Amino acid sequence: MSKKIIKGKPFDFGYNPITEIGGDPDMLMDFGILRLKSGQIYEDNSALERAYLLVYGEITLEYNKSSIKINRPNCFDYAPWVLHLPADVPVRITGMAEDSEITVNKTVNSRIFDPKLYEPKDSPDEFRGAGTMQETSTRIVRTTFDYNNAPYANLVIGEVIGFPGKWSSYPPHFHPQPEIYYYKTYPTGGHAFAEVGDDVFKISGNDTVLIQNGMTHPHVTYPGYALWYLWAIRHLDGNPYITPTFVPEHEWVAKPDAKFWSYGNKKEMK
């Protein structure tokens, strides 16, 4: 049976691989966590498309004759910085804080494109689900790049913030393209439940969920705790990710005029 969840742990300083291209299951992506202390340097000039998302901390990026210092106090209240590079463009990342964390996604892509550093303003907060489902699935979605603004990429990168006690990635949906979720909770020690196909997993901070072809993947968050997760999708050759397919029998719940059960409103069961 292919893995669906990789339980988290405290990461060492340096690069911590989580999935690899050709692994079980084959997510078509390398994914790992880069953790840097002050003065620590990481260099990469691999022949893969790459996306580096700053989760928290302060780092200096050197690439394509550019050098810029970026910082992010936390991933809940502040939108991300994301460096997107084509194959064979070297990057040097230096830790400038006591502790900084960066997600690293890599995949095969022979297209040539210009390196781009996405600033926080490029990933605005979208309150998806607002005004529907009695606000039980209102969440913040930050899409950094997808097929709309980066059709040359083989990756899609974004974030979701799940509010305490609420659902996200709901109604249930699926798509053939593989997707990776990576999690944090605030405060630490919180949990959520994630449906992955026919299985349900208890999620903690630093966990990674691997979503394969056709698996549904909604979440519900523990009351009192917020849930942040990176979402990274790998386009399929000739079949890029554009929009998901919702499970038909549950689509009705997201309609503005949907009627829900309420206490005291007694009706016959049908």
C-alpha cells in the first residue's frame, strides 16, 4: 500500500528530504524542509524546476545576480515569499535568524523561464467559502502561482489557513494531478483530521500528506487551533491542474440558497 501520510518530527538544520521523484507513491516531486540557523548556507543548482517558500524566519537569497534579504515572522498572519527557479539556475540561501524554515519543491521541467521572487503582496488572502455553509468552511487561501499566472511551470504553489473548528478544502473534491500538503498548527500541539480517499488521518504540525490520483482531501480543524498548510500540485504532462472536480452528492452544501437543519425546525425525514 502506498503511503498517504508521513508523520512529522523536529527537523534537523540543513535539508530534510520527505518525498522524492520516483518514490512510493510517485508524487512526481521532490519535497523537503530546509531549516537554517544564522550563518548557515544552502546551495542548489539542480536540473529541476524549484520553488522555495519561506515558512518563518529571515534569510538572504542570492540568484541570477540578485541578492535580497527576506523575513516572515510566521506563516499564519503574514503572506509568503516564494522563489521560483527554472532548471540549472544556481541559488544560495543563507540563514539570517536563529531558526528559519523553507519548504522546497522540485520537479522535472525542460521549459526555460525567468526566475521570479513572489512577494507577500502576490499571494493575497482569499476568504474562500465565505457566505456559504453557515461559515463552517470559511478559510483563507493564498495562491502564489498556478496555471493562470505561470503556465510555463510544472508546479502550483499556495497556502491555506484553516480557522479553529472549521473545515477547509470542502466540499470534497479531487483531481488527477498529485498534491502534497504540509502542516503547522497555532498554537503548536494542535491537530486536525484529513480525509485522503477512504482514509482519515489525525494531523499534527510538521506532518505531510500525499494525495494521489482521484483522492478526496477535505480537512476539519480542532477547536482552539488554527491550521496552516502548504499545498503543492504537480501538473501532468498534457493535463495541467486548472480546477478540481467536486463530489457531486455534496456540491449542494456550497450553494448560497442551501437549506440546513436547525434546532426546533421539525420536519419529517425523507
